[in-house]
Amino acid sequence: MRLLMLHSDYFRYECTNKTPFSEEAREEDLKGFVEKSVLVVLISCEKKDEEDPQKVAEKAVEMILDIMGRVKASNIVLHSFAHLSEDLSSPGIAKVIIDEMARILMSKGSYRIFKTPFGWRDILELRVKSHPISKVFRKIVLEEHA
């Protein structure tokens, strides 16, 4: 898995077109706006993540919470973003992993969690802050792959 985490002033999205992989979404979920301090997490799930999706989700959450603790954001946005890798997992597994990440984060109860609809073409708008950890890239490799 690859994560690009962007500490932003705000995040806005609008789903514009379905793809063959789009999840069903309610009309009100096809647009969204998160104001105030938000950590936008762009997520690419990779083929090797299919071996243990649960462990990958757990490690991703650990990394997200580490950055959240340092940037002191109050909101987290999880957004599927296939453009960070050339060796993508199946869309079904990617959705399972991202949904599990959202579930784990929600169980922590400390932050507001938002998940954009999976697999849609969309328009994104955000304003990324400028401090040493406002833009962080992480790659998750399970131990047996290290």
C-alpha cells in the first residue's frame, strides 16, 4: 500500500462519473466538503496487499494516527487514489481494505472520519498547508516482504 497524506485547510470533492468499479452511493454522498484542519489520505492498494488485507489496514491506520498526532488535525478523509502505484490490487480488495481502515479509525473515536465513494471519477479541491510534515508519503510492506 502507498499513502500520500496531505495536511490541508479544507477538502472538497465531487463525484462526476461512475466507473466499472464504482460503489453505489447516495446522492448526498456524491459531493462533500470538510472544513477546518483535515488530513487527506490518498490510498493506493497494491497486489501484495491482497495476502493480508486486515494487517495492511491496521498498519495504515497506525501510520495515519502517527501523523494525526503530530499535525493535530481534527478530521481524516480516506480517498482511493490508484495513481500512486503501477501494481494495483483488485478493486474489490482495495475497497475492503479502505472500508476496514475507516472502521478501525471510527472505533478510535477521537477524530471525524470521512470516506469518499470508492471508484468514482471525481473533482478534488484542497489547500495543503506548508509545514515540515504537511505532505507525507508512506509505503506499507508487510514483514514477509521487507
